[in-house]
Amino acid sequence: MTGFPGFTLPEELGRLRDQVRRFVRDEIIPLEQQLDPDAAGIPREDLARLSAKTKAAGLWALGAPEEYGGGGLDTFSMCVVLEEMAQHRMGLYNPGCGVFGRYPPPVIWGGSRAQIEKYAVPAVRDGFETFFAITEPSGGSDPAGAIQTRAERRNGHWVLNGRKVFISHANEGRWGVVFARTDKAKGRAGISCFIVEKGTPGFSARPIPVIRTSAIPNDVVFDECQVPSENLIGEEGRGLDLCFDLLVKQRFPYSACNLGVAVAAHRMAVAHAKQRSTFGMPLAHRQAIQWMLADAEVELRATRWLIWEGAWKADRGEDARIEASIAKLYSSEVLARVIDAAVQVHGGYGVSKEFPLERWYREARVRRIGEGPSEVHRMVIARSLFR
């Protein structure tokens, strides 16, 4: 299914988007309303029940290649679908609560055939979490200079020593990819990527409590952690090339989730403004409210176009690194502004746990840091202007 930055989506993609929208509305949102407002996931039995429904409906693992058990959607199509999939209370960090499967693990894009069969295919089939470990205490936005975790060859294996921080799913993922320095003298060219299984001796993960309630990040330590030689992904010393390719692939879907939650918050604000009256007049008749919501509508439409254009370019095999930075930067900041406006329109209800706005408000703050902070993306964009 191929997307394009036009004014009309392909008919098949439009039907798929609507199908996902109905599933979220009819199955996920009613279930969430029965749970604690800060719940990080749905009960295991409900996850199994709803996952069986999405598999039967052909909605499982939509972003994974068909040959590995997925739906085969390209990046553009996934962005369209994820905008709908994220429109619920847990949607910012767990779009669809896992009932649609998980986004394809990195191994599926950069691994060997044997690695894909051993690690990626079961992850796609069973929908379990994996982790992506690059950020270190010395800095996460400059991986070329900040990575201190070492990987050394010993007796036919790689032995990892070091520490990673703010790694999502490291305590629950069955395995993950880890970036480590294999040659200190080579700088950027001395970083490689490895598959590390949870439970490997020398691997430990400790949750780090943060502002959000879902996808709690972890402090991960590698202490003489022995990894099989065949778990090196790609060529030695090419880890950063793989990393940056993966980040481009991830930033468009990440941005689409930002957009989806912002759209949901905006829709709530518009509905509330039409229903709520003050001093004998609906809020929707107040110019201050009208302009607030009009500005949000403009920003949402601009965000969608930036995501679609960049994803379409990436799918064509063009260099979309700048577009990925623009989409991530703008979507995360628009998300924060739109949710803030929605909270303001709702007044006291906006900060009540009765509605998802207060949770989104907290979680949106992290989105300006995750997948690269806003300042770094501005730096990347500026460099492209002066190159």
C-alpha cells in the first residue's frame, strides 16, 4: 500500500484508517474507562482477547513486512494509521495498548536473515516489547562522542561493559539492540550494534521513575556481559550508520502519535466549548476561545502535512533526515501547545483524572526530549541551511 502527499488518500488506506479508528473507539476507549487513569497497560486477558480480534481483522503488526508476518505498510501509511491508533488515554506511549502488535524491532531493518528469523519474526508474531539502548549518562544527543560503553572480542564472543540510561522497555523487553564502542581510536567509525537478550549474565535493568506513568525508562548496566559473535548487527564499526537510519524510520511514526493525541485533545476542547456556557453564552461564542482553537487547528493541519511529506520522501528512498527532524520538532511542540489549550478550555475538568488531558499534559512534556530534544533538531535543521 503506497501513500503520497496528495489531497486524497488511496481508497484502501482510507478504509484501513477508518477501521482502526472504529476499533479504538469501540474496543479500547471503553476498556480504558474501567481502569486506573494512570494504568500503564490493559489486563493480560483483554490484551489477548483484543489481539485475537485485530489478527482476525488483518490489523496485526501493520508496519512489519508481509514476509515476516506483518501488514507490509510503508512509513507513510503507518503514519496515517498511527494518528488514529494513538487517540486514547494510553495512546501517546502505547498506541492501541499493544492490541495491534508492536512497531517492528530494529533488527528487521538492519539484521541478517538469521537474526531476523531468530529475533524479529517472533517479536512480530507475538507482539512483545524490545528495547533500543543508545543514551548514556554522558549524553544522549551526541552518540558519536558520548558512547562510553565498550565491546571487546574475547574467545569468540563480544563482552560488553558500560551503562545506558532512560532506556524504555529494558526491564520487560525480551531482547534489545545496544550500541557500544568497539574501537576507541576510530571515533564515529568505532561504534557497533549488538543484540542483547534479557537474562544474559552481566545485564541488569533498574526502572527510573519519571513524570509519565507508562513506558517507564530504565538504567541499564553491562558488567562483563557476554554476547555471541553472531549477535553483531551489520558490520563492525557501522553502528552509527544503522542508528541514524533507524532514527529516521522511527521519527515519522513517533510524530504521527504526537499528532494523533493532539487531534484527540483538540476534538475534546471543541466539543466542550460548544457544550459549556458561562454568563449565559457558550464558550464557543467567546472570541478568546475561538482564536485559541483556530490556532490549534492550523497547527494540526501543518503538522500532518510535514509528517506526510517527510514519510513519503523516506518511502521513495530519498534522504529524509531533515524532514524527520522537522516533523519530530514541530509535532512535539504542537502537541504541548494544543493540549495546554485544551486543558485551559476545560478549566478544572482539564486537570481532573476523569479526563485524559492531565495525563497527556504530563506525558507530552517528555516528547520534546525523546527521539532527540528540540534544541538538537533545531541545530540539525540549521546546519542543513548553512551547509
